[in-house]
Amino acid sequence: MDKLKKLLGEELFNKVKEKLGEGDYFFAKGKDFVPKTRLDEVNTSYKEIKKQLIERDNQLKELSKKAAGHEELTKQIQDLTEKNSRTVAEYEERLLAREKDYSINNLLRDSGARNIKAVKALLDDSKIEFVDGAVKGIEEQLNSLRQSDPYLFAESKMKSGAEQADQIGKTEGDKWAEAFIQKNNNSFF
């Protein structure tokens, strides 16, 4: 909040602070913030798998009572136990894949990608690793894409006054066309 106070000035900052109330949560940079959709997704998945596990555990208990002295029922119990293990492994695999996908999307958003799906499609997934909640091997690819296709990313530098004046009145399509032509250096004419 101190940076905001310095940027806005004392008078304007006090007005803004009055409207916001207490706490820095409004200006969180995603570090401690989890979007509601992500929270709902994880909660739904958790409830679903928990329900399945309780249901299967109950099935195993029932069969165990009935299996006393029956080889066929004992085999069914073993089969169900193996099936439960596979289900848990598949669930953990899907959860890890979602977490990886979510992390990659956040990284692309933070890198200034204009269209996350388009940039993601250009990445080599085999070179991307997801270790302990961190995505590795993507920065090199993003840097390469920034060099080869800069129009895929939002500009991170400030434009001078002359450059800004040159852009006045141009539509977003005009700007994209200029970036495309500049990238290809008029090679198609």
C-alpha cells in the first residue's frame, strides 16, 4: 500500500483507502490468491474421490464378512482392492495434470501472452517438466517465441510520446497487421 500511496499522493490515496477498507488483499499478485473457479474445481474433485473411496471401502467390508471360507469372494475382494488402487492412481495423475496445466496457464498469463491457447500450442510439451509444483523448461521456449513471434506477447516496454502519437487512431487489427508484416519483413510480396 505504501507504493500506491507514493504513486497517488496523500489526498487521493486516502480517498481510495476509504473505499477499499482495510487489508492488502485487493492488490494481491496471485501469490496468495486462488481464483474461486480453481477452488471449486479442487473441492469438487476432492468430494468426488472421497465419495468413491468410502463407497468402495464399504463394499470391501461387506464382502469381507461374506467371504469367510469362500475363495471366490476372497478373489473378488482382491480384485476390488486392486481396482481401488488403480482408481486412486488415476485420480492423482489427473489432479497432477490439472495442476501442471493451471501452472502453465498462469505462467503464460504472467509472461504477457495475448492468447494463452495459441502460445501453449506452440510449446513443446516434452521439454516441460512439472516438479514440486514448479514448471521447468518453459522459459527458454517463451524467450524463443518472444524473439520469433513478438506479436504473441503484450509489449512490456513503455512507448515514447512519438510512438504513442503514431498509434492514435489505429485499430487493434492495424497494429496486429503491422506486427505481422514487420515479422515477415515483407517476404511475401
